[in-house]
Amino acid sequence: MSLVWKEVQFAELTHSKGGLYGDLRAAREWLVLGSKTLTPEQVRTDSNAPKLGDSYPYNDRLKCVNVHIELVTKGVYRVRAEYQVPEIRGRAGGLIFVVPVERPPSIIWSTYTTRKVCEKDIWGLWIKNSAKDNFDPPLEVDWAYPQVTVELAVLEVPVTAWDYLNAINSDTWTIDGYQIGAKKAKIVSMGLSEWRFEEWQGEPYGYRIFSYTALLNSTSWQPKVLDCGFRERVNGELRQIILPNGLAPTSPVLLDGQGRAQLHNIPQPVFLDFTVFPELDFNDLPP
């Protein structure tokens, strides 16, 4: 059924002193026209109907807290939407923001442990055997990374939010009062819960929980790879490396960053930078 919504009042904001933001309120009213069999439920569920939690057009701090539907005559209803800053009520241990989407996010800190290859010790020295050769396989240890998980109630999640999965922070990211240096946080998981409902102002209020987890590192998440191999590139040609003793190497040889083997003097490790994770501004993520 197609309904006609005619706005008959766009109430001015009212404000008085007191409370966290003062008594800031607003209202909108419509006449809704339909067939003579039109019911209040059809009006309430119409796509144009105001919904609990909707923002006031000219002040998104105000949310719809009440929707009144009144029969004028058969097929005609008056609808009034009331807006105000969501009520805050005290409770031992914290605050309750009545409207779920106005509640502060839940921020949880924890750790994630995985296996990590160790190439250097805590003093920056290369980990080698007594012959000053690399271990094969290399040394691996259990390594714990800090991680932070954010959970918050939403009515919808922007599609672009999912672009952040596997992304790292392009700039310094401020979260829960902490500043995380650029490229040191990576989004490793994201989620969106089923719809949840709470009774609020006598009517059901629906919302979902959006969450994401960032794994933190002391260095950049973009990988650095040791430049080494069994072949080198000479005059544009890829060829087998031959050691000064005339034999082929049995372990990777350090390269110079230009594709040539370091066979003379003392070889210096060269690391190549690769960009494998997209870099985005995490400050655009909620909260």
C-alpha cells in the first residue's frame, strides 16, 4: 500500500538549562493519507515512517525517542515524532545510555600469541650458530602481541568499513586514549551480530553489534624481506650464482639490493620493503 506523507509541522528546537546538554528537544508531525482500511500498524511500518533512534535532521545529537500515531478519520492519521538527547541514568559501576546506539563503545584489550621467526636478539644481533651461519630451520618462539577489540551498537554499518579488513593504519591512530604509530596496527577481524531488540519507551528497539579487532606491533606490519637467493641478475640476465671457489652455493647468498650477489668483502644484509597490506586512516573507524 502506497501512503502519502505530508509534513504539517517541523517544530523548532527548544532548550533550557540543566542536564548534561540541557533540555534539548524537537518534534516533527505529518498527516498520513491512505485507504479507508489503513491501520496504525501499516503506518508505523511504512518505509517513510519515523523510527526510534533516527537522528533529527538538523542536529544529529537528538534521536527519535517517541512516535505517536493518532487516527484523524478513516484513512488519515497524524504522526508525531519527538526527538531529544538520549537520557542518561546512573547505575553502580557506570552509566546507562538508554538508546543502544548512543552507548559508549566497549573497548577490550587482550593479547594474541603465535609463532614468530627470530632473526635478531633483543640487542639487534643476528642469531647464528657457532660457525656464524644461519640456523636451518630458523629459530621460532612464541610471541604475544597486544590487541584491541571495539564493539558498539549500530543501526547500519557503512559498506566501506569492510575495506579495513587486513588494512594497517596509515597515520597515528588514537584509541582509548592511546596513540598507535603509523603502520603498527592491523585489522585482523571484523564482525556484525544478529539483530537484537530491547524494550525502550514501551516499544521494541532494534540494533546490531559491530566489532573489529586490531593487532598491534612494535614495528611496521609491512614486511621487510632479506635480499638473498641462489641466482643473481647480471646485465639483465638471471643466472646461477658461482662462489669464488667455483662451486654453486648450498644456502642463499646475500644480494646487494640491485640483484647482484655480494661475494667480496664483508656482505651487508639488505632488506627489501613490500607493501602487501592496504594503508587506511583508522581514525575514520568508530568510535
